[in-house]
Amino acid sequence: MTAKANAIVAQSGGPTTVINSSVCGVVAQAIKSGKIDRVLGAQNGILGALREELFDITAESPDKIEALKRTPAAAVGSCRYKLKSLDESRADYERILEVFRAHEIRYFFYVGGNDSMDTADKVNKLAADSGYELVCMGVPKTIDNDLAFTDHCPGYGSVAKYVATCAMEASKDTEALYTTDTCTILEVMGRNAGWIAAATGLARRQPQDGPHLIYLPETAFSLEKFVADARAVLKEFGCIFIVAGEGLRDKNGDYITADAGSFGRDSFGHQQLGGVAEMLKAVIEKEIGVKARFNKLGTNQRSAMHFASLTDIEEAYLCGSTAVTQALQGQNGQMVTLLREPGQNYRCTTGLAPLADVANGEKLVPREFINDSENGITQAMKDYVTPLVQGQAPVEIGPDGLPVFMRFDKKLINKKLPKYI
């Protein structure tokens, strides 16, 4: 860049416990560099760019920027607005560049998953074709841990820590009341990838500990085998604690929930999932004849700052700051990745992967992380996830005994263009 320019940061998709830490890394490094004038926030993700609803994050108080590391969800604002191909959504992409030009934005940092990396890649290509000097960098975000080219994703370590603890606590409840509430089913997020469900296996330190059975979307689910597995566990331990990923499919690749189609599709075209736990509860009660309960953690999984992983917080911040450093060093069209170095002691560094490659990839739980019976995990999975849940993220506690979270003032800057959408 020939002169000091502005940067914009946007968040997309489902929030996580640590997505704000990545934004903190972007803003802090941009200020530290002295090479970026202002960091603007796109209110509600790419919609903020389209609507020219921008605010100056660097004008917010330093305390609020620092408090991003202790605040869950998406403080800049997220959305699920789907940009399609350049041919189908060209007007949208051209509008984004028009907004960038109007506000002297030369750096675009997009914090998100596959769809976000695809959007950033297309904006970058159109800018190049249009002769507009722009640097687009992706910052990984997803609790699903399914982004390719990175050992793991910011957000996963915290959700793993939380769901494993929830499984541990709820299974103790089942063990205590096994004479009446004999079975509990915990449903966790995970459409195609079972990383979250697999992480609950950390809770099983001893054979009698739950979860006794874990089912992942990566393996074909059979109701007959499920019932046989549950009977065997009941015979051995007198109670059953089960974890099921929301995206379980049968041997034909169809979601196992009988009413899966009734949930419709989200704005990205993904089928809305739900009902796995309820269905499995009914199967247990009908086929085995014991009382079953089910738990659905819902969005608590991705917003549990009170028990977030310190490792996750620090790595999320690292990804944001590295994106800025690499952008200022001339990198473009890349997503920051996390690389696990070999050795007995865990150490993680960063790398880069092309946005287009990340957008078209998907990382599933490898077969060696799933046990031979396809109803649990192996030690290799435990070894993979254990370093990611280490440490307790600091949380500010208010006088009422509850956490204190930040909120930006979000004083929108003056618009320079006609209304778009």
C-alpha cells in the first residue's frame, strides 16, 4: 500500500466463545503496526458492508477492546446472509467494493468458516479484476472444527471443554438416579463432523463414567445396533449415558430423525437439524423399557465464556494478530491456519492456506479417532483434544456475582452511498 489506509473486520455465521478474541487480535495488531489508520467494524457481518453500516472500532475505548477476550458471541455483529457465485451475486460483490472505495478500506479481515472464506476469496478476485488494491485475509472460526488445512479451529477448544464437562456432570446425575432415570441422551451440535460429540469422550476417565456411547455423523447409524449397544451398557453398568451428534445419518446418508425435513433450510441452504435426542429417547423407552431423559445444550455450547479454554482464547487472538501481520507483509487471499508441531509437549504455530482451498474443503473426524465398534472414541482422539481444553480463561465478575461482558458503542459512521438493501 502506498499510503496509510483503513481496514475492515467482519464476523460471520454462528458465534463462538472466542471469535471476539480474534477481532481483538486484529484490532490490537493493526493499532500496534502504525500502518493502518482505522479498523472499521461491519455491523452484522457482510450485511454491514452491503448496507454501509460501519463503525470505528479503533474509536472505542481501549478497555472495551481488551474486554473482547472475555466476552462471548460476536461483538461486531454476525449474520447468515449467503453470497452466491460472482455471476449470481455480482451486484452484491460490486456493492462491497463500492463501500470499500468510499471509506478508503484496503484491508478486509473476515472471521468465519467455509462460506466466509469463499466470500472473502470472491471479493478479493473481483477487486483484482477491477484494479482495486485490496488485501483480503481470512481468520478461522467454527466450533465444528471442520475447516480444512488447519489442525484445529478457534472456538473448538472451548466448546470441547464445555460439552465434556456437561457430559461429566449430567452422567453423574444419571448414575445417582439410575433406578428411575436410567438413561440420558445428550445431543450436541455437528452437522457433518462429529468433533464436538467426540470431545465428550474426555469425560470418561473410568469405564463406569459416562458417556458410555458416542455416535458421530462420520459413521452410518443403525437403530438395531444402537439398541444392542444400549442393552450391553445397561447390563454392565445399570445405567446409560449417550452422546449423539445432531447430524447422525443412516447407511443411505439420510438424517436419522424422522422429521428432519420439517425443520427447513437456513440462509446458506443447509438443512436445519434437530430432534435426534428425542427420537433416541423414544427408541430406548420402547425397545429397552427404561425411562430416558434428553439434554440439548443448544447455543450454550458456543457461548459458554464462564468455562472457556485459555488455550483457545490465546490461539484465537493469535490468528487475528497474525492475519494483520501477514497482510502487512504482502500476503493476500489467505486464511491463517494453526499448525501443531510434533513432539510430546503441545506447541502450536501458524501457517497460511489459500481462501479458495479452505472454502472447498472439509475436515471430518478421522477413522483412527473412532473406536472399532463405532460407538466411542480412541485414545488418539483424547490425545488430540486434551491440549486444546487446557487452562481457564479469565472472566470478570461483577458485584452481583455474574460475569461482566462488553458491548461496543457502535456509533455508525456517516454513509456516503445510496441505500442498497
